[in-house]
Amino acid sequence: MFSFLNKKKPIQFLTAEEQQKVVSAIQSAEKNTSGEIRVFIESKCRFVDPIDRAYEIFGGLQMEKTEQRNAILVYIAVKHRQLSIYGDEGIYQKLGQEFWDKKVQQILASFNSKNYAQGLVNTIGELGRALSEKFPYNSQTDKNELPDDLVFGK
């Protein structure tokens, strides 16, 4: 489990402008890969472990239905100050656990500095580069399989 921000007051996580920056980062990251990236933000995590919640959301958003099983979900529970990065089996196996742990630590460092939007933009960029190395874009066959917008839970 990963936590961030030991602040008692609820926070406004992203402004409308910051949300657009994150969506633009997703669109930019996906230009060079067949992989897909989504961001899901909610107030509280229903599970003790945010990875379990990310897995549930991943399935609910039908992210496992990408042709090459190369979708990545960035999950954030703002009030519970938890996050996880969940990769489908195609990309997860190619990058290994060390990669995923490092990305979580990097985004946590940004969040702990209250650089939420920039932390997401940077992480999405790095995820996109990793996807493009393992699943390069093919103009003949690739299409945007999942929406690029942010998804908000309760």
C-alpha cells in the first residue's frame, strides 16, 4: 500500500486546467504506442490495498480488452491518500516489478511536494515511453482502444 500527504483537510486535487494537462499528456503518450493509459480519481479507496481497487476498476472500465493487453491504469484515492499503477499482463510482464515500484515512488515524490498535476504528467510521459518501447505504434493496425479522459469515482 502506498500513501501520500498526511494532511488532515480535504484537498482540491486538480483544477480544470490541470485536468486538461493530464488528458493532453495521455494523448501525447499514446501517439507512439498501441498501449493505452487511463487515470481514475476518487475520494476514498474501498479496499485496504489500492492495488485491489485498481484491479476492480481496471475490469470495470474493460481495460483488459485491449488487443495486446497493454493498458495501464493510474489509480488515485485522494482522501485516503493512496495510489497504485496497474498494468495489464502484456505490459506488466515486459517491464517487471522494479519498473512499477519506481514509477509509484516517483509519483509519490511529486504528490508529497503537492505537485499533483505535474507528477501525473511526468508519470504518464514515462509510462508512454515504456509502452512505445515495448508496444510501438503501427499506423496500419493501431487505433485508440480506450477513451483518454479522466475518470472520476465517488
